Amino acid sequence: MEADRQADALLDQQLVERWQAGDERAASAIVERHAPALKRFAVSLGVREEVDELVQDTFVRAFGALDSFRSESSLRTWLFTIERRLVLDRRRTEQRRRNDVEVNDSDAVTGYDALDTIVAEEVRTRVSRALEKLSRMQREVFVLRVQEGRSYKEIADILGSSEGAARVHYHNAMRAVKEFLDD
Amino acid sequence: MTDCSNAEIRDLLPDYVHDQLSVTDLARVEQHLVSCADCAEELALLQTVLAIRPQVRTLNIADILARLPKPDQFSTVTTADNAQVAAIDDVRDIASARSVARKTSNVRNWRAIAAVAVMTVSALSITMVRQNYNSNKVTPLADSSTVAELQTRSGPNALKGLQDSANAGSSDNRVSLSVGDPSDYTDEELQAMMARLDKWDGSTSAEPLPSVPILPPGS
């Protein structure tokens, strides 16, 4: 619900203010609230090595620049933005060939939630392969929209794009996934 | 799979999966799903995509917290009934006080360094101005008795040479500093300077130099 989002945003803002006022326990609460999503997003971006270090770097970078956080976007959106930039920097620095996302990567995937009990293994595998076929931009938008529940505006903020472009990428990705599954 | 023509409802489906719709939108979507097989199928696909979301291992929160920068300010947010937090605050206060003391000490050190620098520059400036003044003011430093003595010892030519070199220096407006290379001067100028140095022996550099004009011979 929208009210839940607003409550989350308010809680994040309060935690940020408490940390800025010197309460280190607020930092612990912030990390615990967002670290799992950051690690999940990193895996979705195709990061397969040193994922934990990437999440740590994201928090270190974010806490070092918390004064610049204006709450115009949600804290998680802001963290996603930082993490994505770090991923891009890492790719540029290492100059290595980018590996495609493997959502069933053994380093990250350890199980499935309760919904998987009613999803056939074959369908799950096919959908995973369909996601692997998407372009990088399509996959990032699709993951943020479907798996992380981000709005088009938040996705645009994370990707440095526009809401319209995010919407187009999402629908193109959806069409590509459907076509893959129909084949 | 085909796409429903209702793009607005399709845009809301991911929010429906995440239970992020308002009451109004939730009712619209559920009503639409009853009669739209395409959207129902797309919804099932979205639920599958959400289900295969990577499940990450637990992160070591302590490792992350250990690397975080410390907040700059400390306030009363920490509760008084939490002894551990209070102890941390005490440590912070001590650290903060030390930090302030370090900053104050640094300011004092910089002020002292700045004062010494200003004094040094001032002394150098005075010295250079004085030397410049002396170099330009080539008027011989001898009084009438010295002139008489010079005439007695060396004859009128010695004084004339001294005067000529002084006049030449004045007409050229040459600025000669003591740090200059001796090769910058002519032999006559060097001799004149040596002669003046002989006259200055015993006089301190801090004392103003006499500026008695040279009187022409016989005046």
C-alpha cells in the first residue's frame, strides 16, 4: 500500500536523522532494513563475485554522503542508485567481460519462498532463462519493477533515465519474456 | 501470451503483486482480472518472476557497521537508561573534547607560524629597501674632512674618479643590490664600491648612513 511506503520512507528519514545526531544504533537499523535488498539487487545486476563487499561499499559510500540525501526519493532507491554506480565502476575498472545474470547462481540463491511450492520447476527455469535473454537495461528495469516493486519514477532515478523510458523498457521486457515462453 | 489493451491496468500489476496499491486501484485491478484472461496470465508470470527472486544469504551486519563512518555530531537521542549507550557517549565526549583541543592547538600553531613569516618578510623587505636605497644613493659618504684627507693622500684624481662613478650611477638609474654578481659592475664601479666599503668600516648597518654631499675640490 502507498501508506506503507510512506511509513517506510518516514521511518528511514527518522533513522537517518538519528544517525546524523549521533545514534549509531540507527545505522544498524538502516543496514538491517536494506542490506538484503541491496544484495539481491546486486545479484540481479549480474554481480557474482564479492557481493558482500559490494553491499558494504554501498553502505560506506551512502553513509559518507548522507548529508546529501534529501528524501526526495526513498532511501532504498538512493541506495540502489549508489550500488548500481559502484557496479558500473567495478565493471569499467576490471574491464572484464560482463557475465549475464544468473538468478540461480549458487553464491546467492539458497532457496525459494513459499510461492515456489506452487510453481512448477520447469516454468521457473524457463522464466529464469527468459530473463537472461533480456538486454541489460531491460533486465534492470524488469527486476526493479517486478522483483523489487519500485515505481517507474524510482527506476528512472536509479537508472538516471526518465519515467517514460523506464515504462517502455518494462513493457519491452515483458513482451520479450512472453515471446521466449511462447517459443 | 497476448497483451491486454488496458495499459493502465498492466502498469499496476507489479504494484498489485507487491500489495502496494491504494484501495481504489486495488478494486479496479481485481475487477479487471475477473474478466481479463491476458492480465490474469500476465499476473501469474509476474508472480513467478517474483518467486525466483534471488534469496541471498544473511549478510554480516557487524562487518558493514564496522566500516561505516562515524556520525559527526552527538546528541541526546541516546537514552539515559541505556548504560552501554551512555558509556559510548562518554567515550564520544572525550574524543570530541580531544578533537576540539587538537583543533585549538592547530590554530595557535598556525598563528605563530604566520607571525614568524610576517616578521621574516618584513625584515627582508626593510633590508632590501635599505640596500636599494644605498645603491641608488651613490653620493659619497665623506664629509669635508674626509675629502681633504683623500685629496692629500691620493690627489684630486682619486676624488674625481669617485665623483664620476657616482654621477654615472645616478644618471643610469641603476639599481644595484649587494646580492648582485660582481661581473655586473665595471672596474671603476667596483673600485668605487671598495672605496666606500673602506669608509664604512666600523659603522653598523642599523645606523643611518651619512649623506653629506660631495663638495667640489676647492670649495
